[in-house]
Amino acid sequence: MDKLELFNALISVVTPINSNGAHAESLDENLGDTGLDSLDMLMMSIYLSDLYGVSEEDLKKMQPVIVLDMFTFMEEHKTKELPLTIKEALVLVK
């Protein structure tokens, strides 16, 4: 699954009412430049941890700077595999 596509798809779940045009152009983009605020980033972390099966205790240790950092952390601490499609992933987090 394309991680950038997943991140951008999750933005619609994280900010369902007002996305403010939040979007990541690349995995190397600084998280502060995506248009997500701190609450949005917390929710993004929670949804990704649910998809990857990362424990809450491990999640507290994550300190991402760029989009890729979130996925690298999730891959290192995962206890389950991602769904095959973004559609399946969005169903799991809604």
C-alpha cells in the first residue's frame, strides 16, 4: 500500500468536518507543513497505531518530524500487517 496515499486518505478521517486543505506532498514533508494541527496529528497517530497494531505504550515514544517518520516507527513496532487496500484501512478506522 502506498504510504503517502494512506496518510492523505486518513486526513479525511482525522479532520472530517474541516480539513483546511491539509495534505502531504511527499513522505519527506515536515509534519508541520501538512496543515494538520496537534490534535489532528494525535488522531493520525492513533489511527495508524490501530492499523499497525502498535501499543499505546510504544506510541507514546514516537517523535516524528516528517511523514515518513510516522511510518518508520509504525513498521518497527507493528504487531499486525496493514490491510491490502486503502479502502479496507479506512473501514477499519471509522
